[in-house]
Amino acid sequence: MDSVVITITSGKGGVGKTTTTANIGTALALLGKKVVIADADIGLRNLDIVLGLENRIVYDSVDFIEGRCKLRQALIRDKRAGELYLLPAAQTRDKTAIKPQQMVDMINELRDEFHYILIDSPAGIEQGFQTAIAPADRVIVIINPEVSSVRDADRVIGLVEAHQKGPAMLIVNRIDSARVKKKDMLSVEDITEILSSQVIGIVPEDEEILSSTNRGQPVVLNSKGSAAQAYRDIARRIVGESVPLTMPSTGSFWQKLFGRA
Amino acid sequence: MSSFRELLFGKKSAEDAKSRLQFVLIHDRAEISPGLFEEIRNDIIMAISNRLNIDPSYISINMDEESGERRLLVDVPLKNSRRPTATRSTNN
């Protein structure tokens, strides 16, 4: 099978990597793709709880690496979204438990069976990040429209290129179009100009994200809200559909921006 | 359009964010910290003033980046060169 491995990272923590990974993975599965979302944040796993699968974990990726289970046994199927599987991280270990080459070998084992394998990277640029990007065919960097996130993203984009995994693509997360309009928040255009990278998604700040995370139900499963729509659009762009890049709840200016990117 | 607003309410915070990021990223990417940059600046001033009569307060040394190419721009007006003194009069 022609599989694509996408690592989702950011440098800075708390910008929405895990929520984004959960929603894009779910959206890809809802498009009929066979998808694994792998948590690479060993010791601080959260994909399981964001997806509402925390009670179903028996084995994790470290159990597989250390020979206690088959890879298939560590995968948890999320029946709400067709062929969606979670590969959980170990919670009681640290980032040294999986070496970059072990990660590559483990992910390669999944390539035959799945269309998309998404890897949720830990924050930072240390070993956990290096391990998470080692198997990647593509890297997505999540950014919030604020200075510390953009600066860290620039560093990560440079490292992604140094590892020959570039060019990284950007998702601008938690943007507030009203504040952008008042020039009180960096715009997507500002961010692409500063970082000179391509944007593949713009996700608005949306109250629904917190309540859906509280319930363990990714918004793409059943919401018509603007964040849910943004995640679905990103999934469609990933599978190769041409979906205009629109600023949530504003007009065609953003489509022009996409044409330029 | 926003210039009138700017006069009334000052510069918008997003513009500050953008210009500050552009400055800091030039230094980050070149791996030259503002502190090291200041030392380089002092070295350049010292090297030139050993040989030429210059006024260090006129020297401008900047990092610049255009389409991925970084450069150090050094502008050293020589004293008694009849250079307009506009900068000095606005500074004072």
C-alpha cells in the first residue's frame, strides 16, 4: 500500500498538536482511509484521552519495541471512524525508551496496511522530537498566532530541513479572525511571510474544542462548527483534493493567499 | 487607512509582533545572538577608529535577510565628509 507518514510537531508545547492529530486522523478515516495515529509523547501521553480511548489500552508502542506484544495487539481500533487505529505511547517511561531507528522500523511495519500514519510528536527539539520525525515522509508544524510559537516554529522548520524532511507545512491553529482584523493578532499572511513556508490549514479558536476534548470526541465526528470544518478541509488537502484555503468566517482574500503560497 | 488610527491609538500589537519576530529570527537563524552581535560591532568600530577618524555614534551595523541570504550591512560615515547631520539633530 502507498502509505504516507506524517509527523505533527511544533517546538512549543500547548499549541494543539494532540487535538490536531486526533482530528485530522479521524477526518482522514472518515474519508475512507485506513489510518493509524501514533502517540510519540512517551511519558506524557494524551492522544488516548483526547480520542476517548483511554480505557481500552492494554499494550503500547514500548511494549512492542521490548517484545512483549505484536504490533497488531498494541493498536486500538476506534470504531466511530471506520478504519482508525491508535498506537498509544507508554505512560510510565521516558523518551529514551524508543530510539529513532526503532521508530522507523516500527512505522515501516505499518506501511503495508495503512494509507496514513500520523505521529503526534512531543514538544521540544530533543530526542523525543528526533525520534518522532525519523520515519516521517512529511512534517506538519502547528503554530499559534503569537510570538513564542512562531519563533519556536522557525527553529523546528530549520531542524526539519536539516533532517532532510522538509519543507515543513504549517497549520495555523487557534486564530481569531476578529482580532486579526483589528491588527491585534498576527495574520496568516504575516506568519507565512515571516516563516516562508506553505500553510495547509487555518483552524479558528473554537469553544467546541474544549467541550469535545472533555468528552473524548474529536469535533470532526459530529460537529458542523468552524474548527471541525477546518480539520476536514486539511484532511481533504492531505489526500490531494484541491480545497481553497479560507480564513474561517471571512472572505476570498485568503483564497488569494493560498494561490500565492 | 490605518495611519489615522495609528496616530490616535498608536501602533497595533500585531505589527509589533511581526517586526520583533523578524528581528529576532534573523539573529536566531544566523546563530548570532544580540550580545555577540554587539561585540562584533565594537570590534568593527575599534578596528576602523584605529586607522580613521570616525564618530562611532553614526555607525550603523545591521543584519539583513533577503530570499534566504543573510548579510551584515556596515555603514560607516567618515568624519568631515560633509554628510548631512539630520540623524544627529533629531537625536538631540
